Amino acid sequence: MIELEGVPELVDPVMVAAFEGWNDAGDAASTAVAHLDREWKGEVFAALDAEDYYDFQVNRPTVWLDGGTRKITWPTTRLSVVRVGGEKPRDLVLIRGIEPSMRWRSYCNEILGFAHELGVEMVVILGALLGDTPHTRPVPVSGVTSDPDLARTMDLEETRYEGPTGIVGILQEACTHAGVPAVSLWAAVPHYVSQPPNPKATLALLNRLEDLLGLRIPLGELPEDARAWQLGVDQLAAEDSEVAEYVQTLEEARDTAELPEASGEAIAREFERYLRRRDVGGPGQAPGGHATESGDVPYLRDTSGGRTRPPKPQRPEKGRPKDSDGGAGPEDPPPGGPDEGASDD
């Protein structure tokens, strides 16, 4: 039973969700939602019952001390609400949690119950996947939906994926069947430096979310963290000639694939996006800036670890370093990419 007595009436609410685990390479998606929650001072108003959805031998609870009293934090999914200021205020309902271990249909129905009660107009699900993308280039972010009309009106891709899926794909389809507009945004994380955190991918997701919702997100230290992350990977890759050669191969492939996009029309679109970002930050919004190249960290664990240099890149194997149709493990995307046109993490 859903009780929302403590939640005020929301203004044009959009639900933004991310889940740790299989759909969250480099913790980029969950960290993006955590950033929104911290920057806009989100207030938790509900949590799903951990007993219903989690295997505690897979996602273990943690014990901590509160003034000498031992307490337990259970793995779960929490919902919070934030008010985005400006000339036209609106509310975001943020969902942060771990991909559930069981009863996925009931899990999605419970989330949709909250969406219905809160009058949510659209659900945006963030995900991150491992891909053959160089860390030296802007992070690719694809926006996909199962709704043909939404794909056309919001300039999104209509998903054609078939294969194994995660909770991101299941929730998106549940929204579609319930008549709730739903979009998934996927950031591609270089598979050779997949360890969290990845502030560059987090920043890319937030930038795309800005475009999608037409709002200005305060970025705080993320742009600087992203630059430090890239410099760190540059230095580590330079220490290994095999990794450096492989990165150069990825750069050449990426640049060749994107060459047709270097047209006047494509440049005009990018310039229009830049102007929109400057205009949407009305009075009352926090400053934050924008980094085209693309926290409070997730509540169950600190993914930052205070690192300014990322872990050493994984040495690629001879030939193609990672088969794109690998298994369904947390660092091995499913065949053909995720439900949203690329591969899940």
C-alpha cells in the first residue's frame, strides 16, 4: 500500500531512476542520480521493503555504529523528491537502488504505483554499458524508447534490441505497457578502464538529461573530476605501449565513423544545444557550468574512494580485446547491446 501523506503536490514531475549492478558500468548512472539528489537536497519519502526484492547473500546488509549503538542498513531502493528552481519550477522524483534479485514484475509495479500517485509525466532511466570507445573522446550517450511517437517527438532512437536484459529494460517496458512515457539514456564506458568511478560518463549522462528535460543541472566539481580522470587514464595508458596502441586504434575507428557528422547541419544542431543550455538557467538555479566532453555517492557504498587517478587500464588481449557478445556478467555486456540499442553493463 502506497502512502504519500508527507509528499506535497508536485509540479510537472519527472521520475529519474538508476540502479547499481548490471546496468551501471563504472557506477556512472547511479552516481548521476546521487549527484542530483545531493545538489538539489533531495528528501527521501519512501523505501521499498528489502525483504521483497533482495537476496541478502548477494547484496549483503551493512552494520555500522551510531553513537555506540549498532545499526543495520539493508540494501533497498529509495525514492526522494527535489524541486528544480527557476522561472518555471518543476519536481524530479529520484529513484536510487540496487538491481533487485527477485520479483522484478512486482518491483516495477510498485515503482509505477508511486509514479501514478505522484502524477509523474515521464520516466527517465539512466544506464551505463561497457563499449569499445576511447576515453579520449566525448562519451557517447544514446537516448532510446519503446514508444514510436516519443522517439519521433523527442529525437530518440526506437529500441530494436533482442536478448538478455536488466532491470532498466524491464522497467522501461513496464512503463510502456502502463501508458507512462519512458526514456532510457545509456552512456558508453571504455571497457579497458571500467572500474568506478567514471566522472566523465556521469557528466555525459547529466548533460544529456539537461537536453532531454530542458533544465540546468548544477555540475559542481564534476567537470574538474572528469578532466582529472581523463588525465589520469592518459598517464596510465602511456605507461603501457600495448594499451596506448589499442586506444589509438579506437580513436581512429571513432573518428572515421563520425566523419559524416562533421556537416554544417550537425554543427548547427550542436550550437543550438549550447544556446539552449545558456538560456534555460533562469533565476534561482544554482550555477554549475557545462562541459561538453564529458557526490554524495550512492548511499550503500562510497564509489569515489577519494581517488584522483583511476585504476590502471586493463591490458587488452591480442586482436580484439573484448568480444561484444560476451556473457551476462556485471562487466560483460549481452549480445547486440542493451535493450536500448547498445549493451547493458
